[in-house]
Amino acid sequence: MHNTVKKPVLAVGPFHPLQEEMEFFQLTIDGEKVTDIDVRLSYNHRGIEKISETLQFDQVPYLVSRICGICSASHPLAYVQAVEELAGIKPPDRALYVRTIINELERIHSHLLWAGLAGHFIGYDTVFMWAWKYREPVLDLLEEITGNRNNYGNVKVGGCREDVPNEIIPKLLKELDALEKKTEMLTKAVLDDPILHARLKGVGVLHKEDAIKYAVTGPTARGSGIAIDVRRDDPYAAYAELDWNVITQSEGDVFAKAVVRLLETIESIKIVRQALKKLPDGPISVEVKEIPPGEAIGHAEAPRGETFHYVRSDGGNRPIRHKVRAPSYVNVPSFKASCIGQDLADVTITLAAVDPCYSCTERLAVVDSHNMITHTYETLLRLSQEKTQRIKKDIGGPELKMEDL
Amino acid sequence: MNQQELDKKLSEVKNKLTGIERKSDKRIYLLCEVQNSYAINKFLFEGVGCRFVIATGIDSDNCFEVLYHYSYDETGCVITIKAFIRDRKQPAIESLTPFLPAAEWIEREIHDVLGIDFKNHPNLRRLILADDWPAGVYPLRKDLPKAN
């Protein structure tokens, strides 16, 4: 006879070696309900902050762009803004517009990537196929401008490395028009789908009070009714000169976060189009001499939220301290507020809703100590997809065979 | 609150500060000693309604510094509390986690990399160092021996 009852723990992780955020979630479950969550991370800590102290100021952007492949424009941007503030450097106007264009293209491809993955997690592979298909031309545009699909390496202290050539602007505008139509169609399809409403509304709710306590940022905050956006609150690059809106939703559930991201994608297309049309002539960088002693901060709105960099200099050619905070660092701990009390089948999408680069879940395993069944990532994914199917059936949607998923 | 009202509000904790550095309208640094850090942080988060961004731990020449960065999003002002820990042998500072869950991870991280103790932290386990990392070796301290 057992006289102690062990709580079943669902292990998500530890990590996927291809992802930049290695996470290990341990969910305590009672039947179908999640009763606690514990997060362990840093399985692949690369010591970026320490390495940064060994590099010269102009080498660091290439290091920090490797923090994350998807956010490889926002990290170096936040860093160079800190150094420019420290040294009182003002980059030329054209560079500010080029930075805006690249950062918004990054947001578009990142949000579409998320929409696709989210679709897959709930068994909506059509959304996955569409979103990723529409994302592909955005990467091509980035490649045309910077030479790379990711890790653009385009921003430097004092300006940019590569210009947006005037000759390709008509082509970029044409591609944007095509992308806008497709994104609008995808957005409408998602917003009008009764099954997605039933599946995602009220799931993984992060209340506004919790969002403030956990200091979440980006679409995670805006989906909980907190209208913050560094692009508007502390304008950088060319955002203050362009016309765009901060998208918010008040519900805080997974659906709200999806709506925020989809509508933001359309705003981003608007921003890129305006920036291309208003692109001023002139040089794209200024000469930078010495970085004086001092300290400064730089922050930028990455697709997942605020990216924050703090740089301190002693007057030498290397930073003596460089602190980096990626948005997921504050978004991920909010799982404690959004997952507890949820159904197991909803956890996959709730954890994915803050967009923490979620293919980490390839190594998901569940140990249910009541009956010693070990589930894998596949069975959990199936649980989530089956729930969508049940809802579909209840609503009277077309029946899908599991083999089709 | 606009920027002027924010400045006025910040002056409420003036007696707890050792200095204010104002690098621009949107970058304010509040300097304090370790014993006042908790009260000033609580004031910024609960009294002013700032958003906690992150904390930075620094091994300075003769002290440790813990910088708490806050953003007042209404005006886009970034306010940094710079707390000096003079005791280099047993550096310790009051934890903010009991009223600010967002600080839990970064306090654990600073504890890992600089060996600063966060008093009353509910869960000061390792966050970023591996389980088999030797105790008492702090990777961001300046006196860390260089690897060969």
C-alpha cells in the first residue's frame, strides 16, 4: 500500500537544440486539470553578456543578432540605440527609415510564423500552410535588402550597413500589396471561424492585474488590455513620423493574443509601405569615433515585446557591462497565472500563445503516476487536436479524420 | 501623469536617495544605498505605477550595483534605481519578488552570476547555472580567473 500520494507531473522539455529558448516546464496535474507549473531554463546558456564584454562596441551587434534568429533585427537595434544614446550619436534619417522597414518586415514574418504554429497546435493545419506560405515572400524581401533571410546584420552604431536601393522600392510595394490581401483574407478566415472562437476564447486567460504583476510585454500585454508599445511610447527609428495604431484586446485569452498579432501584421504592412514611400535621400551612416565613459539603455519593440539593452562604458573600446533582456524573459513566467486551472488539452496552445519559440515541445513527455502511462509530445498534440474536433462536431462543422491532420 | 507630474511624484522619495542623475527627459537614474532599495522599488511599482523591465547586476570596483530598470509607459520614461551594495564579502539586498513576481527570475539570475543574496526571496534556486557548477564561483565577477 502506498501511503503517500505522489502528484503526477507532466514534463514539457527540456529543450529543442534548434530553438533559442530552451525551456523545461513541469506541470503538476490532477486528472485533466493543471494545478501547478514549474519552469526551468538555461540549458543552453551561451553567456552572451559575458562574451559581449570581450568584443569591441562595433562587433557586438553581430553577437546580439544571434541571440534569436527571429528577433535578429530587434536585438542589435536596441543595442545600437543604447550606444548611440551613450555617445550622443544621431544616425541619418535614411538609416532610421531603413531600420523601421527591416524591423517591421521582421514583425510580419514572426507573427505569420506564430499564426502557423498556433494553427498546427490546435489541429488547424490549413492555417499553418497558409500562414507559412505567405511568410515566405517576406523572407525573400529581407534577403533582397540585407542579403540574409534571418540574421540580417544590417544595423550598426551610427546607422545601417546596407541600404534599401531605390530601384527595388516599386517591387517591394507590389509584394506588400499582395501580402496585405492574403493577410487580410487569413485574418478574416480566423476571426469568422466559429470553431476557432469556441476553441480559443476563454482559454489561457491572463488577467490584466496578473499581466501587470508579471510585467509582461508585447502582444501578451496588449492581448490583456494593456496598451503599451515602445514604438509609440518611446519612439525610435522613424515610427513617430508614420501613421499606425497600437492594437489591443481586453480579454487576455489565446484568441485575443491571436487577434492582436494578426491585426498587428496588417499595421506593420502599413508602416513598411509608408516608410518606403517617405524614404528620405542621403547617407545611411555617420562616422563613429570614440565611445565615451557612461551608461545608457536602449529598447525596441520586438515581435514578442520589448527588447531591452543596458550598456556601460569606461571609455575603452569594449563595453564593461552589457545587459540583455528578451521579451520572453518576462512573458514566460506569466504561465503561472494563465495555465493553472486549465485543461491539459489547452496547455499546449496556452504555452504557445506568448510565442516563446515553441518547437521546444518536440520533447514533451507526460508521466501520469495514477496509472503509469507515459504520453509523448504526439499524444498531447493529439489531445489538443481532438478537442478542436469535438468542438467542430458539436457546432456541426465538417468532419475531419485524424489521418488528415 | 505628464513628465512634470512624474518628476514631482519622484521627489516624494528624495530623502531615501543619495542622488538623481537626469541624462535626459526620458532617462532618469535614482541612486540609493542598499537598505533603501526595497522601499524605492515598491514606491515606483505600486505608488507611481511603473512597469518593471529588468534588473542588472554589476561588479563595480569597490561595490556591487543592482540596477532596477522601470518604464513609465505613459511618457516613455525609463527610470533606473541604482542600489549600491558596499559589503563585498557578503553582498545582500532585499528581494522584490514578494510584491513583484516579475522580479523572481532576474533575482535568481543575479544570485547565480554575482553571488548576491536576495533576502526573503521565496525561491532562490539556481536559474541559469548548471546543477554541477561549483558553488562559490560567480561568472560575472571581475575577479573570476580567466579560462585557459
